[in-house]
Amino acid sequence: MVKENSIALLPLDNRPVSYLLPKQIADFSGINLILPERKYLGDLKCESDLAYLEKWLKDLSGIDSLIISLDDFVYGGLVQSRKHNNSLDELKSRAEHIKNTIHDTRYTIYGFSSIMRIPDYNSNEEEKDYWKDYGKKIFKWSELTHKIGNQSSREIPPDILTDYKAHREKNFAVNLQWLKLIHENCFEYLIFSCDDSGKYGVNVIEAEYIKKQIKNQNCSNCAKVISGTDEIPLVLLTKAILKKSEYKPSVSLYFNSTEGKNQIARYESNTIYNSVISQVETLGIEIKDFKDSDIVCFIHCADSVQGDHIFKIEPSDTKQNIDILIKKLERETRPFIIIDLAYANGAEPKLVEALLNSNISWDKLYAYSGWNTCANSTGSALATGVNRWISEKRKIFNEAAFKKCLLTRFLDDYAYQAKIRHEEITEEEVNKKMKPFVQRFSKLLDLKNPDVRFELPWQRAFEVEINY
């Protein structure tokens, strides 16, 4: 027997944003979210247990929908999709095998697969070993290939460039196989995500090709290429809820900088404006004029290109933009969402401090997000806000669980990413330095002495895990 709002999710890996954030949204919105056991999912160094994942999928029953990371199913995780040594035949067999794993299901299936990124740095933490010496050179080769045409490179050893191109070709072939399976009614909706992209690159060429194939094959109603990756399961979770819900909110978009919204978002090939619009369109919700919408999305930008907390890049001065935004927020009586995009990789500290000293209606704040990329922040904020709105209409909203979700975003995006994170930080230091932030935001959100613990699950500074 199918339970209402019962959705299974196969995440990208075991990171907090992959595993815990979807659960937080489910907890406050009345979704019965079914997840595989976390210990079987991949991490920075190990792939997921593929045999376990296959059995988990076969044993699913009593659900409305399945959201599946195709990278996890085929490669064992997002990082492993960039580092594997599998042959094309092995990968295609694995991709084809998904039909047998989920055949004759009575639930709808939403899939997502990444277009492999090309990071502009020398580090092999999440890439093949040779990226520590040739990462920036491969990025430049990729950029020139897009701008000028097929390129050779004297700065990259031929065997390394050959290996890299062969790896991309294998992953690209698998993505084309997913597109083929749409015609076999395998997916209700399929997203190809441009993971950590730029304006130019071989990955952008691949994305444009897939876009053309989607259009030429008349699949635009069930497939899409979109920036981001980590937010995609949250967007698809929300899309699955919207499909079965009698309640569908409309949104309006308010950008506090015309110059800022037209800047290319960091780690993406689109402008901030187009990235935001793409996330809304993927959900399929209506955009209305400011005065007419159910939910208002306030998007905070700098007048310049985004800053970046990791690389210590400051945007242009945002004081005037923040003043404008705060005045708008203090007058707003409808539900609103704040998407904080002045920086990549963390919140705008001046904005959060202004919010803390403002007279906004905190009970009308349905979501806040300012983590990693524009697409990550936008998709997660929309998922949080829309699910709260729907769950309130259905009278199944859990306010206490929502406050913990909101507290997590402020503690992660602002306190950790923007204020205390550094390369050599330890869990002990994180727990010590986060205490005053926990106290301040808990008081603001009227959470009584929550027992909050912080961990570094992948033993690095990039992500923090916040447990209650």
C-alpha cells in the first residue's frame, strides 16, 4: 500500500547536503522520506556499495516517487564519477541495468546525472591524480578548445590528455544513454546538472549538445540541463510533491541589484538571473508580479561579480544594496525567501548582521540560503520555502523541525563558511567557536537550548555536519 507523500531518495553520496538536508526538509513538511543506510554510501575516498544500492532499489515498495542519483548508481558517487577506471562497456552495462532494477514499478522516477566538471586549480582531492600537477593546464586547454576548436597542448603530457579525454567521452556516452531511456518511459523527469562549470569549456560544449538533443527529440517537458548539482535532489523532491499537491504557490523575484543579477555566477556558465530563473522553471511554479505572488524571493547581489570566501575575493561594496533590501523586508507581510548571492561559498556577513538588527517578521522567513554556488543556494532555498508553504496549507507543518532547518543554514552558511572556516580547522575548534553563534541564532528563532554538535565528516574544511 502506497503511503501519501512517501518518497525514496538515492543521494549523491553521504555528505550532509546530500543526506541530511533532504531529511530536514522532509521532517518539517510531512514527507515520509526513505533513504538508504548512510554507511553504505560513498565518501571522498570510497565509492558506494553498489550491490547494496541495487538491492535497496529492488526492495522499495509503498512509495509515490523515487529520486535517484544516476552518478551514485553507476559510479558509486559524485567524486567517483570523476576518478573511476571503468571501461565504457562496464558503464553502459551498469546504466542499462537500471531498467531491470526498477522495472514494473508503479511509482514515478526522477533521475539526475552530472556533466563532469573541469575545476580551475591544481588539486587531486576530488579529481584524478594528475590534477595536482596539470589541473589548471587542462582547464585552459578545455577553455581554448571551446573558444577556438580542437586543441593540442605541449604543456600536458600526451598520455594524460588522452586519458582525460577518454574519461570525459565515457561519462558523456553514459549521459546520452540516460537521454535514450527517456523514450523507454524510464523517467518522469531527468536533469543533467552542470557541476561547477564556467562560461567556456568542453563541459559547456557537452551541455549545449545535450540541450539540442533534448529539443530535437521533443523531450523538453521531461528533461533539462541546469547549473548546480548538490541542490538537484531537493528540487526534484519538491517537484514530486508539487506534482501530487492541490496547492501550488506562485513566486515573485526581487533582485536588489540590476548590475549584479546580470553578472556570470561563479562556477556557472549562466548569469545569476538566468540561474535563478532556471531553478524556478524546473520546479514548474508560476512567476507573478511582485504584488501578486504567494511567496516573495528576495535575491541579494553585489553590483559586481560575486565574491568568494574560499579564495578571499571581495565583491563591490554592498551596503546600499543591503539597506534597500532590509527596507523591503521590513515592510513585507507575505511569506518570503532570502537567497544570499553576494558571495560564493558562504553568506554575506554584512547582510546577515543587518538581518539580525532589523525589524523583519521572522515568522514570515520561509527559507534562507547562502552556500556554495548560485544554483545550490537558489534550489535549496526554493525547496525549503515551497515545501513549508505547501505543508502549512495541508496543516502538517512541523514548526520545531523547520526552525532547526533554518538554524542549520545560518550556522553553516554564515557562522561556519563565512566567519570561522579555514584550511587547518579541527572539529574541536569548530565546536568551540560555533557556541556563541548557536546561542545567538537559537534565541532569535526561539529554540530552547538545542544540543548542537559539529563534525567534519570528510575530514576536511569544505563541509561541516551539524547534528541535533
